[in-house]
Amino acid sequence: MGAAVGGVITSAANPRIKWIRRLQEKRSEREDEGLFVIEGLRLAQEVISARVPTRFVLHTEHLGARERSLINGLARLGAEVEEASQAALTAASSTETPPGLLAVVTRPELPIPDPRTFVVVADRLADPGNLGSVLRSAWAAGVDTVFLTAGTVDAYNPKVVRGGMGAHFHVPIRQGDAEELTRSLEGLSIRVAEARGGERYDQVDWRSPVALVVGGEAAGIAESWRRTADGAVHIPMVDGAESLNAAVACGILVFEIRRQRGPK
């Protein structure tokens, strides 16, 4: 277990700390092991609520009643629990000011609803913060599935996980499988979000089954989506304004779709 005092992990060279760092930093490690890292009380509570199998929990000694309750809940999901010094936990964390608790959990494989009527496709969305916000909005608006095309940042990147605020445990996410994506969009009207082209978003009838394609600011939407889409939509802006942040635009669009359809 590396350097420890009284069972407490104190060294950044500890094998467990190095393992967590690899999961934080390397997509290939997360994919090979089917694991990722969550940090903080809010995400720990979401893991417990969703009953996600948990491999390992690391915490500091400064725990209140809520933290201890959450650790007990994670342990009931299968987690091995270890205490660490603040320095060791900081070495394992992906943030500059880490919370006192992190956990290694199994990547959820939530089933895709059938039939599906409300899908978001994130096409080449490279910014982790934006993808996290897209997932959070998708969860809040009752999106059935979020598909991520090749070139989109890993959904289990630490910044994406923080930005999603628990969406990973409630919204089915599929990444990089073009064949599955093609099958899953059958029977759906495909609409691409553009900066200024197409119809105004609030003049579209969104009540039929639909897939909304949102692209990254740098790469934009792939031309193949424009060729296959049933239409484009835009959010009106004042003259001279730059295009909206992708996550902001997605939030506006999915909540208009939800408004037209009524509560889920």
C-alpha cells in the first residue's frame, strides 16, 4: 500500500494514489477498466441513490456526520475504504482544492429507452466543461439518450463528470459507436443546431420524435449531419453577436423541446 501511518496513506507514490491518478488522467485506463473517479459529497450521494457499484473510497480524517454516512453508503455498494493524508488525497484529485472524499466507481451502462423520442447528439464537442453542462441540461430536460460522436471529449473525463453533477447516473450515454448511433436515430427527425441558419428554434414543432445535433464551437457540426438532417434551427441573436456557447445553446433548445411536450 505504500507509505502509511497507522493505516493512513501518506505518500503520493502509494500504488492506490497512482492508480487513481491514471484513471483521472488517461481515457484509455478508464475504458480498459470500466471505471472512473467521482469527487465530493454531491456526486457521492448520486452514486448511492443510483446504486452504482463502487470499487474504492479515499477520504481524509476530517469527516462530519454526513461524510461518514456517505462513506458507509459507498461501502455497502462494495467499496474498499481507506483514509489518506490531505497531501496524498490532493495527489489523487483532479482539482486544486479537493474535497475530502473521492471514489472509484463503475461506469454505468444505462439502457437506452425504446421507443426513444428525445435524443441529443454531441458532435465533436471538445471542451469538457461544455459537455458536462450539456449532460446536466439533458438530465434536467428529460432527454432519453445522449450520443457522443468520434472527436467528442470522453464523457468520463474528470471535468465532464464534475460539470454533469450526477447526470452520468441518470441519462444513458453512448460514445463513438457509429453503427449503434445510426440504428438509434431510425424513426427520429434530425435537427442540427446552427448559429444562424434554418428555422427559429421557437417556431419549430418539437412534439414528434427528434434528435438534436449540437456541435463544438471550434469544429462545428460535421457536414455529413447537414446532408442527412431534416432541417436546421437557430436561436435569434442581436446583430454582431458571436454564436452562443454550445452548452448554453443546447440548454435553451432542450428546454424548448421539453416546454412544448409538457412535463415528462
